[in-house]
Amino acid sequence: MADVAADPLLDGECRVWWARPDQAPDDLLLAVVPEAEQRRAARYRQRLDRLRSLTGAWLLRTAVAALTGERPSDVLVDRTCADCGQQHGRPRLPAAVGIEVSVSHAGERVAVALTRLGEVGIDVEFAPLANHFDHELAENALSPQELSIVDRSDNPGMDFRQLWVRKEALLKATGHGLRIPMSRIEVSPATDPPALLAWPLDIPVDQVRLATLDPGPRHHAAVAVLTGQPMVVHELDAELLLWPEPD
């Protein structure tokens, strides 16, 4: 493992790991990912969907293990759903670890975010058609002001996806998911630095940090952290984490 993977997670840092769904060999995925999550991944019909799910579970445990010195397969992740109690909710580490985490995957990218700053949400979306703009979806997801700005854009499809991943990241950070309509959240225009402008929660907007990520061509991504502190984002490739699971 490269030394940078084990660098201490700084108090003001959000560390984002990127992987391809086929980056880790199958035997390493199966050695690290618990049987319960393997069964959950097996429910997907498409092999790529299964690989994305397994890679996300592997990447999360391996990135945490690089910081804690544990074996990746020994990293405890609780995914208890707050609504139904099943193991498909947002991932959480034991409180003693002191790290908040989030996972997302789409297309050819799998992402994991780790930070000590506060609750975190990461979202990545795949855009197979770069210029496609679903206006009906935008009407449901954007505020009137946001929609007006996007409609005047030279590339409304790209700008809409930038706003979408910002809002998804925010909803993942709070744990609300789509229980809050996206149209009730207002973020800065796609051409401006990412920021939360308004939402219906009691958390002040100045206690939230947003950052645009660089997932590569045809993908869009953002990360949100519930903190009022300055935040620095470091993006790393999972190649730095590829080492055999210890015996």
C-alpha cells in the first residue's frame, strides 16, 4: 500500500476514494466483503451492478482500514435502516472510530468519502448522453429560480446534473434521502462555487459545506459535509489501496 493511503485523516479534510467497478479482483472483493453484503449485491441482475455494490463495500472497508490499521475484513460497518431496521441504510462506523463515511456508485465510478468534520454525503451520477436534458425531471427537482437559470444555460443538461449531485449529496449527508423534495433545496448555480442557499431543515446553511468532485468523463459528482468548519477535499485513486487481504 502506498504511504499516502495511510496518511492520517486531518480534522479539516474530506478524503474521497475513486475506484472502477472492475478495479479490485474478485477474490479480493470476496475476502473483504461480508457474506450479508455479498448476498445483497447478488440480488442485482446485471453483473456491473453487482460489481459496483461489491466494490463500494470493499473500498469503504479498505479505505478505513488504511487509517485504523485493521484488516479490511475486520472493519465494522452498520447499515441499519432508520425506517425498517434492515441492513441497507447509510453506512456508519463505530462511534469510537470518529470517522463519518458515505458511498456512491454509478456508471464506471465507485466513490467513498471519509471525514472527521461531520456527517457526509457523496453522490456520483453517470451521463451516457452528455447533452441530454430531461426538462420534466428538472421541473420536479429544481426550485423555480434554479430552473430559470438552467433553462437559460448553453448546456442545460450538464448544469442540471451538477445541481442534482449537489442536492443528492446534501440529502445523503442529512440521512433524509428523497423524503425531502429536491425542489425545496436551493443550491448555487452550476457555474458558481458549490454552496447551499436554502432548505427546509433547522441546520443553518452556513453550517454546510459542498464541493464539486472530478469523477472523470461522462460522470458528475459532489460531496456535502454538515460542518461550519473550512473543508479541504483530497481525491485519491483506489489503486493505492490494492494489496492482498492479510492472512
